[in-house]
Amino acid sequence: MLYYDQYYTIGSTHTVCEDYIIQGNVPSPFIVLSDGCSSSKNTDVGAKILALTTKQILANAKKWPLDYLEFGQLLINTGLKTVKKLNLSEEVLDATVILAFLHEDNIIVYMYGDGCLFTKEHTGKINTIEVEFTHNAPYYLTYWNNKERLLGYSSYEPNPLVLIDFEYGKSELKPFQTQLIFKFPLEKFKYIAIASDGASQCINFDQQNKIPIYKIANDLLKFQDITDKFVEQNTKDVLQQYAQQSIYPADDLSVGIFANI
């Protein structure tokens, strides 16, 4: 039986939450999160637009899944039309998008930007994958249609993308245009989680150190039982326990999990 749920919360250093995450079941179970860029204006609005637009695209898709490039292009084209109608700058859409969906007994993940993936196999083995950009400037969908911004971005650093895999270590530096597609067979994995990069920014403010990402994954994937709100309840419990130790997510945190029970 496949269950899925999501939750998001504001980071301790933020006054506005720029993360947004939703789920749906048409045309198949999915979770999509968007994490707005803190250095661009009104990306909390943009994150909502991108997530809600994704839900609309999936609901109206004549064929699914679209491939990585088709979906990304359709999403940003539609999002840009929306912000234009609202008389907003396109930089409102400077936001990571992570879409996870069920397809043929696999959870497929499309990532546009940065973020984290956590998995737990049926054997109990946990793994983490962090997708980062060395200059801390993710390759957002907004660069796809803006030649001037794309030229500036590409001239800054052509190979800034790195994947940090707990099991396999750090990848070589990759081109920023690398397609970030991940496939997790349900026969192997009990839990598959997507998370914003806030998951890697949990800080012990007493000791001034960062909590290891593996511990975060282990805690977020440790469920007493699976209910309709299993991710929301567990994440709240984990964060409450962390707060008692002066540990807080410095950045906004969003997490969505598929549970194959």
C-alpha cells in the first residue's frame, strides 16, 4: 500500500516562508515542492505559483509522464504567463522545483535546482543525496527562457553542480544543465523523501554546529505508524524534540514522503 504526505515550515532566520509543498493523485500520486530564492523578491508567491501550476499541468496532461525537459519548459512557460498577468517580475519564479510521482511501480523525481533526497530500503538501510551548486546559485527554470540571465549565469561557473551521496560520496562537478532525474523502485524502497535544502541547514545554536544530514534523514524517516498525516505529525515531533536541544532549521524546511507499506 502506498501512502504519501507532506509538510513545510518557516526557517528560524526567515520572516517569510519561501517554501511551498502540495500533493495530489491525478494522474497518479505526486508531491511537488518549490523553494523560493531568498535573494529574489516575492519568491514565496512564485513558489506557490510553480507548485500550483504543476498540479494543474498534471491534472490536464493528455499524456503523462512528460519527459524532464518537456515538463520543465511547460511549467516555466505557464508560470511566466501567470506572473505577467499579475504584473510581477519574472524573478518571482526564481525557485527550485522538485516533483516526485508514481510511475510503473517506481517513484520518479524531477529536480530543477537544489534540494535533498532521503531513502530507506526495506532492509532498513538509509541513504541521502544532496544536490548543491558550488556558488550557491541554483539553476532555476527562469534561466531557460531568458538568454541574458542564462548568459550571465553560465559565464559565472560552467560546472557548479555536485551531488553528495552518503553511500557513494561526492560526485565530480557537473554542468549546470545536467538533467536531475532519479528513479526509486518500490520493490526496493520503503520510504522515498524529497526535501528542500533547509533539511541540510539544521543548526545547534548552542554549539554553533550543523546537524549531519544522515541524522536528519534518519529522524524524518522514523515513523511510529502511518496515518493520513504521518509526515506532518512526525516532522512536527522531530522539530519539537530538536527545539529542546536548541536545534532549529535555519532555512525554510519542506518535506514530502512516499511510504510503501
